[in-house]
Amino acid sequence: MLLEDLIGDIALTGARAAQASGALPAFELPVSAPVARSKNPEWGDFSTALAMQLAGSAHMAPLEIAQAIEAHLPADDLVGSTSVTPPGFLNFTVAPRWLAGQVDRIAEAGTGYADLDSGAGRSAQVEYVSANPTGPLTVGHGRGGVIGDTVANALEAAGFDVTREFYFNNAGSQMRRLGESYRCRYLQALGDDVDVPEDGYKGQYLVDMAELLAAERGGELRDQPWETFKDLAEAELTAGQRETLRRVAIEMDVYFNEHSLYDDGTVWQTVDDLRERGFAYDRDGAVWFKATALGGAEDRVIVRSSGEPTYRLPDIAYHVNKLGRGFDLVIDVLGADHKDAFPDVRRGVEALGLDPEPIKILMNQFVTVKGARMSKRAGHFTTLDELLDEVPGDVVRFFLLMRAPESHLEFDLDLALEQSDKNPVYYVQYAHARVSSILRLARERGFTTDGADVTLLTHPSELALIRRLLELSTVIDRVAEDLTPHTLTTYARDLASDFHAFYRDCRVLDEGEPELSRARLRLVEASRIGLARALDLVGVSAPEEM
């Protein structure tokens, strides 16, 4: 249970007691109290605005309400002290002895010490990357992948049964253009004088693939149609995309094939169902979705006059499929270029009689890469593999996650290549390596945590570190609820900073203070668990040596 929830329950118990005593009038209390971490350390660890929330019902000043609640708070080992500040905040300081006792709990619980059960019994599907199989993954795809994978990690930590899914956009005119382009490149590799179609794919990757194909197969494919080349290119590019994702520790549970929605008739059944419900009509030879009937600014074409669907139609069909699989939560991690289309997908689901509420979107902005070594790559990186050839996967993953998804990200290549604690990910990993080093040294010198009395942990740096360790549950909850995965990188850096401060201020292994050394060593063990868990949630390794 979150510390905020525990504090809220204590505050509500005080409010009920105040009502029972007559200090507050009788009225219905809320089921929970709003609690936040205090911005000012002088106000304690947590503050609640419950008194302001109750002012209208109580017909009293918030300050009086807060004072009445404080006077009737129950005794609890969690609470060290309380105070009231204008205009009516009730503040709580966690008791140092209770804080110290959490070190044993963390050490005994292990890596799941901060996990929650808010998602227990519920399933979530997170769709991310979902690149077309027409080329290598870009750095932008990488950002979406890291964001989605980290959200999935946090949802699992919150108790959800999570499915990680890649929507494989392998249908439509883009695949024809891919097949035709690859065929032309293959013929060029054989020496034929042919041109790639004007609307074809002209990247160097197809030239390289075609030259290899020509070397391996010779001219045996010269008379094959574009469909053959489409299948060959799709298979190779798909395999390449999967390998690229593995380089940033991303493994999908499901690769959903868009073409399957055509093969089983789902796409065309979706059109029929929309017609039947009055949300699809014909105009100028095309089929239109009546988005305006559901709040859209304009109706949208879902089948062109050529008979080819627009991308909105299979997207609607795909989301119907998602909901049909029984997911309680569906999260789409999409690039900013999908911003305008997504509302129509939700409207399409609603038009088909389904509740679109479980469908959430997490939009991520574009990435640019800057740095002194950029000139080696003709001024910019275009693919995720090119970036990974320069920068280790751990660093790429951490850096791609450091800013809020909706913010533009500038990837600082020079900082990413810095092999010191100036590099944010190395700063956190160094903390874990230092923890591991302390524990190795302790074993060599015969120090153990047997019978450790953690109540001896009273130094401000010790208590600050424990507070930070306990904060991980709150961060997991926020990521799962608000889809803010970047806060995990911030937390990891803050935890590393608090550990370094503790190590600076408190001597861990002191033969003259064996009892205190055992207690501090116990805190080091708990810190290793917290640092490793934070890095694991971000998808980054926790090295024992650096």
C-alpha cells in the first residue's frame, strides 16, 4: 500500500473521530483523502488538503477543520509528528523509528518490495513501435519502443497481466511499393537498366539487400512478380527490426499481423457494421465514416474510390479486436504524427457499440541527435542501429526515456559517450556497482547483518535514503496511472544521489562500531535492491563492477 494511502487513512480516521466528538459536524466523508509529498521539508513528509475539501460540507474554515482533525488523530507508529499550516494543510512527518524498520522489510521482500496490487486481476495491452515493415527502425521508433516497454514494466509492477504487442502494418499500397522497389533494385544489381518507381522506397538499405539477394540467387528471380519481392523484403526487414529491438532489451509477446484483418474479413465486416449502425455512407465513389455524429470536426474517408481502405479503417478493426480479447486497459504508444487520426479510431469503436474508455494514447514527440561526432554520419542519424553502433544499448535506452514523452527529445551524443558519472545512466550504475563493492568488502572482512538493529539508523542521510527507497512505490503508481515513464529515470538518479550522500556521510564498515556497521550494511543491502529494481524497470542493467 502506498504511504500516501496510509497517511490518508489516518487523516480520515481523525476526521471521523472529530465528528464523533462534536468537533466537526456530521456529514458524509469521502472514501479517500488527497495526500501529496510536502514540497517544503519544514512541513514534514506529507500534506493533505482534506480540510479544504471538507470546508463546504462542514461550513467551517479549512484551518479550523485541519486543527480539529489533528486533535483527533489516532496513535500510529507511522506518524512521528503533525502540524497545521494555512490555509488548512494537515502535515505529517513519518516517525524515524518506523522508517528505519522498513529497511528490514525491503531486504526481506527483495526486488518486489515496491510492487503494488492496484492492477491485480486486470489485463493490459501495450502496443508500441508498430513500424511498417518497409525499412529499418529509426531513432524515433526506438523512443516509442523504450517508452512503451517501460510503461509495460511499470504496469506489471502494479499487478497487471501485461501483453506487449507490435502491430505489423503489412497491408495496403505501401507493401506494393516495397515489392516493386525491391524488384527494381534487384534487377539493377543484375545490371538491368530500370528505375525505381517515383513513389517507391529509395533508401540505401534496399540497394544493399538487393545486392546480397543477387549475389545469393543470381538471376533466378528475374521474372518473379513484385509480390515475391514484397514477401522477401518483408521477411528480411522484419527480422532486422526484431534484432534491433533486442539491442535495447525489447522483446514483444505478440506481433499482430495487419493483413490477418483482411484475411479473415474483419476489415470489410467493420464497414458493414458501421453501415448497419448508420455511421458509414457512400459519397463520390468512396465510403465515409460519419465522425461528426460522434463529435468529430469532419467525416472521414475509410474506403477510397479505388476500393482501397484508408489506414483509419484497419485501425478501427484492430482496436475492436483488442477489446474483443478482453483487455481491461489498452495503451497505444504512438508518434506525434498519429495525433489527428487517433480520436477517429476511438469514435469508430464507439460507433460499433463498444466502450472506448479503456483505450488510452501515449503520444511521443520526435528525436534529434546532436554531438561532435555527428559529422561521421553525414550530419545526422537516421536509424536506431546506427545510434546503437555508437552508443551502448543501456545508455540509448536511458537517454531516450529521460524527457516526458510529449516533449521533443534532443539526444546528446557527446554526453552519451561520456564514460563517467557525468553520464546519467552511468551515475546510477556506478551507485549499484559501489553497493556491490561494499557488500563484497564486508564479506571479505567478516561483517554480516546477522541481528542487525536497524533502529540505530538515525542519521539524516540514512533516513533520506530510506525515504527515497520507499518512494519507488509511488513512482510505479504514477507511471501506471499517468503514463509518465520518464519519472523512473528521474527517480533512479535521485536514489543514486541519496545513496552517494549516505556513503559520504556515514561510514559503513567500522570495526569500532560493530552494531552500527551491521545496521548500515543492512541499509546497503536494501539500497542494492532498490537501485537494481529501478534500473530493471527502466530496462537497464545493474552491473556489479564498473
